[in-house]
Amino acid sequence: MPVALVTGITGQDGSYLAEMLLEKGYDVVGMVRRSSTITFDRIEQIQDKITIVQGDLHDQSSLVNVFEEYKPDEVYNLAAQSFVPTSWNQPVLTGEVTALGVTRMLDAMRLVRPKARFYQASSSEMFGKVQEVPQSESTPLYPRSPYGVAKVYGHWITINYRESYDMFAVSGILFNHESPRRGLEFVTRKITNGVARIKLGLDTEIGLGNLDSRRDWGYAKDYVEAMWLMLQKDSPDDYVIGTGETHEVREFCEIAFSYADLDYKEFVKKDERFFRPAEVDLLVSDPSKAKQELGWEIKVGFKELVEMMVQADLDKIKQKLGQ
Ligand code: NAP
Ligand code: F7E
């Protein structure tokens, strides 16, 4: 059985990717960092089917050890400090993990498993102040946060290792993708969880920042399929992955609240704390290369995604309340 190493397996994408790889017959090795409390909520259901190994993107020797011990055929580098606002408060940590962490992974692979295939989780945040609409693989990069800057580094070091050492190393430039497993601080899950809490009488409002910004939101489960497809190609290349549609945060609110028969205008309050020092106003992908070369397309559309997330939060909270 081929062996896949997944960093960031406890995160949203890592959990969906691991499930998909198990279905495809891989031995899945998930790298987790040590913490005083276990953060395995998203992988509870597959814990006995995967191998969990400790390692940290800060620590080179831990990465080399993982490569030596498990000899992966495919490596999915999903671990990162991934929350944009935190990147202004912790810019150096963000650079260490989200930028230099990629080099540590690539270098461990170069030394131990140079023939393995490497996937880097690049991001539409690299387009930032967009230079072109829609954004494709050739759109110039203009990041607007320390997170975006760190991802640009990770993106280019992946290309550099491919070109310098002839390694099979690729980047997926993924636009925002969400799910019921999304972290609670990201705007989509903050809204859907808030709607469920308001509907069930636990809260009376949600404080949000910029409702005007526009994002290209898709379903995370569709996006992990694209990661795998990129590593099955004959030759390595980078791909934009998104829906090709863009929606305002306000529109997300409208659909989420109306699914619960509520009017968002009554419950969404402006909160200055959630505005950013520099904003990414508009993201919209051109995923035509992925469609043509990978045969990849979304299965879940925007409205279905929003409603799925609200319903999942309603179910989760009702279960907790014993309803
Ligand atoms: P996520 O839910 O925030 O997961 C991040 C993962 O990284 C977690 O498993 C976390 O572990 C791990 N991690 C953080 N610091 C680490 C370190 N120093 N060493 C080892 N592991 C560490 O992120 P996601 O939404 O699944 O995204 C996956 C990747 O895709 C990230 O690189 C993200 O930047 C990128 N991306 C995401 C999107 C999106 O819309 N979701 C779009 C484009 C790119 P803990 O559980 O211990 O915190
Ligand atoms: O913000 C606005 C905020 O934090 C989306 C990460 O996965 O996708 C994600 O980054 C928009 C922004 O995601 C609130 O100003 C308004 O314009 O959900 P978000 P993000 O910053 O787009 C990219 C592709 C990644 O790579 C990242 O890892 O929503 N917004 N009010 C708010 N955002 C938050 N978080 N909270 C608010 O209250």
C-alpha cells in the first residue's frame, strides 16, 4: 500500500484528506504537534485506522525522523498557522511555521525521500490586492498580511526545490473552502454557529467586521480531491482551485440566517475589532486549468454549502443540549 504523510491532519483539510486517502487504500501517517490537551476531534472517527506521529514544523530533526521511519510516497504539507488576523499578532511565528516550515519539510524530503511526491497548501491570500480578475496561475502575487507573505514564500520555495533538485513538488493555490469542520474563528463558521446559537436561544447577536469583502467559497471535501489529483499527474505543476464564483460576507449572512427563518439585519452587529489592518477585498478564481488537466470540478455549490453548515451547527448544538 502506498504511504501518505499528512501534516496538519488535525485541521479541517487534514481530516477530510485522511478519510479520502484511507478510502483509496493508502497507509496514512498523520503528523501532530505535541500539546497538553489532545486536539483530535476532527479525526476521532478514523483514529484507529491511521498512524499518528509527533513532529513539529519548527523542528527539523522531528521531520527527518518521520521521513526515515515511515518512508512516505506522497507528502501533503497542510500544517500552518492559518488564521489571517493572528498573523499580524504573531508575524514571526507565522513566518517560522507557514513559510520556513515548508523549507524544513522539503529539505527533509530531499535528504531522505527525494523521489516522494510533495503537495504544498498554497493560498488565494497570495493574490491579496488583486492584480487581475479572475485570478489564475499566472496572476501576479500581492499578499496583504503576514500570512499571505508567508504563503508566497512557501509557494516559491516549493517551485525552487522542484527546479533545483528535480523533485516532484507542487502547489495547489486553493481559494477559501469551508465545511462543518471549519475552525470557529473563520467568518463562515462564526456565522453558521452564531445562527444556530441564536435560533436555539443561546445568543442574541453576532459581532462581525467587514461585510463587503468578497470570497470564492467552496466545500473542503471537494478540494482535498484536487490535492490528490495533483500528485497523480505525470509531471509536477501548480493549480488554482476554486469555484469561479464570488460572494460578499453579507450574502453569506443572508443565506445562513434565512435558512433558519431569521433576518440577518436584526442580529449582525458591526464590531470594529474584526476589521483588519489591510483587507483582501475581492477573490475569485479561474479554475479552468484544473478542470482541463485534472478533470476537477466542484460538487457542492455556495447555497448548499452555507445551508449544510447551518444545519450541522444546529444538529451539533441540539445534541449538546440533549434536544
Ligand atoms: P487548519 O484547520 O487551521 O489546520 C492547520 C493544521 O496545522 C492543524 O492540524 C494544526 O495543528 C497544524 N499546525 C499548526 N502549526 C503547526 C506546527 N508548528 N507543526 C505542526 N503542525 C502544525 O487549516 P485548514 O483550513 O485545514 O488548511 C490547511 C492548509 O491549507 C493550511 O496550510 C492553510 O494555510 C491552507 N489553506 C487553507 C485554505 C482554506 O480555505 N481552508 C485555503 C488555502 C490554503 P493543531 O490542531 O495542533 O493546531
Ligand atoms: O475571513 C471578513 C474578513 O477569516 C474572510 C483562511 O483559511 O482563507 C481563509 O482566510 C473575510 C475577510 O478567511 C469577520 O475581513 C468579516 O475579508 O474567514 P476568514 P480569510 O481571511 O479569507 C484563505 C484562502 C486562507 O488561506 C486562510 O488560511 O471575512 N470578516 N467579519 C471576518 N472574518 C473573520 N474571521 N471574523 C469576522 O468576524
